[in-house]
Amino acid sequence: MPVKPKISFENLEVAFASKSDAELRKMYLIFATVNNNLAVSLGTKLANWSFALKLPIKGLMKKTMFGHFCGGEDIDDCQKSLEELAKYNIHTILDYSVEGKGNEESYEATKQEILKTIARSAGDDRIPFAVFKVTGLGDYKLMTKIQAGKKLNEKEKSLFERLKGRVDELCKAAFDANTKILVDAEESWFQDVIDQMTYEAMEKYNQDSCIVYNTYQMYRHDMLQRLKDAHQEAQRKNYILGAKLVRGAYMEKERDRAKDKGYSSPIQPDKASSDRDYDAALKYCVENLKSIALVSGSHNEKSNIYLTELISEYGINPQDDKVYFAQLYGMSDNISFNLADAGYNVVKYVPYGPVEKVMPYLSRRAEENTSVAGQSSRELDLIKREIARRKKK
């Protein structure tokens, strides 16, 4: 029997090693606020109104929510966060978190910004990945139409070709820079089109090493099989499958749309089913690590422990760059810092963008923390315990 890894997410000294006493107290206030549904709802509305009315609240946001969950307003601004994480052997993904305006000018601007993140990551081991959402590069309505089997008119065909061109340009730039690039998962009604573009890029750029990664949302009941089918196709075409696993981000929207349009919801019947399939997907990827590269994007402590056990069981070097653990900046530091301290590959998504333009991201982050069972309560409890531990020293 393999020796179980000696790792605990309860080691608070390691978890909060990067935080001063003052920073811990500030974190406590932030998560206490995020833990309150009413405060989140009111705070989000007030912030959005303030920006709309051009009230001077940017400084306050940078010292609170924005400062905690984001790296800065631009790539250079993220340098301090990047260096701080690197001190503790945690890598960074520069995640441009501005939602586009839905026109060709904004799609081009987003592409140019992602190209900058790729250029910044080139040759810097601290930034092993770039990331993008396909809806930042083109109209989701075109993809929805294609997936529904409807024909595009000539103008739509031209716009879709531009979208495909931008996706390929980013994947090729990552290949040329010898960096990895993650393609985010999105809503099920156009995900098939995203998958197709991503697999075409993998076939081009994943021949010798894994450059392009697709994302698999395991809260979909069909996703484990889709992952296995994608792997078989990759083997048939002789390229490496890049797989980022997440539980998923669009559950309520997916269920509501399925109900409105009268089709069967793609979402798992319960959380236990998502957890089961997530862990089964981890096992499948680790078993096939010769032809799959894995990023496990999870804040679930059990799944993270399970992956360390699989790494041990299959005799994989924790530093093998075919396996990464990923969490969001400002969250689950007890997981990220303890995994990095134990020698595993860990990466943090570090969102950035102008404060007022990142508000939709921050709003979602706050709402997710209140809606995900126990997430903000767990963060709050850990912070309280670390403050108490330090007082006893």
C-alpha cells in the first residue's frame, strides 16, 4: 500500500504565513461581510450605483473587496501579488476579468489583453498558464445558433470566422511562447462549439506537450463520459488531452433555462453526484497521465486530499507538470499554501482589470461565497482560529 501523504488543511500557520496581523483582521471583516447575504446584496448595488454616478469609491474598493480578490488593475499592478505568492511556491494565472461590451471592438481589445498575459508568462516559471473565455472573443448567440443546428447568414459566418481566428491566434501565441493556456467552460447551450474549437487547437498544438486545456464542469451529469470520449479521440488523433476539472459555475442559469425551454436539465441531481463524478474524473486523468495533463480547479478539501493520494498511489512526482492544483486568489489559502508547502504544483487564478469594470466579477464572487454551502463560513472560521492562535504565542 502506498504511504498516504502527510498533509493537513488545518495547518493555519502555513495557510496564513503570508498575512500580517493587520491583513488577517481585514480578511476577517471582508469574509464576515461576504457571509451576510443582505450585506452582499446591498453592498453590490451600492458599489454599482456609486460607479455609475462617478462617486469616488475606487480607493475604498481597492482596500477591501477588490484588493482581496484581485491582483490589480493591470498586469504590472499584479506584480506584487505574483511575487508574494511565488515566495511560498505558488504559481499565478493572470486572469483578465473584464466582461466585454459584446461588439467587435471589445472582442479585439480582449484578445489583445490576453496576448499580453501570454507574452508576460513566456519564460517566467511563476506564470505557467494563460486563460480566456471564448465569449470574450465573440458573440455567444452565434455559437448558440450553430449548436442548435441553425444556419448562419453571410454576415454571421464572417463574424464566426473572426471568433475562430481569435481563439486560434491565442492558442498559437501560447504554443510559440511555450506556455499553457486554459479555455474556460461556459453554458451548455453553446459549450459543444467551444469544445470543437478547443479540440481543433489541441490537435494542432498538443502534439509534443500539453499547451491547450479544455474545461470540464463536473456538475453536468454527462461530463465524465464526455471527458472519456475526448480522451479516446485525442488518442486516436495522437495528441495530448489538456483537462481542467471544475465542479461548475452556471447551475441556476442552466436549471432555469432547461425549465423555461422544456428540456431535461444537464445538471446533476445533487451535490453528492457532482462530487462522485469529480473524483472519478481525477482518478481517470491520473490513470492516463501519459496522454492527459490535469489541472484540478477545486476548493473542495476532500477532492484535493484525494488527488494527493492518487499522486502517491500511482508513483507520480508531485512536481510533474502534468498535474496542477488550482484555486482562486483570496480564497482557500489553507488548501493552496499547504499543498505548495508539501511540494505540489499549485496555481492561483489572479483576476485583474480596472476596478469599475471588474465589478461583475466581484459581485459573482461575493454571491458565490454566500450561496456555496459553508464556503465563507469556513473561511471566517479559519481566520478566527489563526487570529486566536497568534494571540496565544
